[in-house]
Amino acid sequence: MKNIQLNYLYRDADNYKEFGLVVFANITELTLEEATALLLPKLISEEFFVPDDWGLPRLHVSSYNPSVDHEWHEFEDFEETDESVTDEREIGEFLATIKKGTEI
């Protein structure tokens, strides 16, 4: 059984990108398609989320200017991995507990 890796990115006001990932255990053996189908309705415009709302790390490595930058991060995809778990939640638990953010 492989773990599931959530890949995401932050794009700042100058269009610089910072990439990140989180690895979840996959005890419930969700397929990538099932995980994506459960996640998409919880994304803002099926693409964005605020990582603080979901207990995920923010990717603001470069200087953050709240007057022009924002909190929204972009979901890229899920992939199977043999990498070690980086989040104590199982993927099914994570997907069941996250809430959709606020649309603008």
C-alpha cells in the first residue's frame, strides 16, 4: 500500500511560485481518482484553498506583502509515493474533515 502525496503551490503577486507537498498514509486504500473526487468540491473554484484552514504548511518562503499577496494556495494533484508520512492524518480522515473555503 502506497502513501498519497498532495502536491500544491503558492503563486505570489509577482507570479513567483513556491511548491510544497504533504504525504498522508493511505490505510483506506483510496485511489488517486477517489481522493481527487473527494477534494475538488472542497476547493475554492475547484483549485484553491487556504492551508491554515486545513492544517497544512503555508508556502510563503519569500517575503510576504499582505497588501498585494494573498493566502490562497493551488492544488496541483495527488500521487502515490513510498515517501514517509509527513502528516499524522490518514488521507481519508484528512478529506473527511476539511471544509470548503470562502469564494470571492
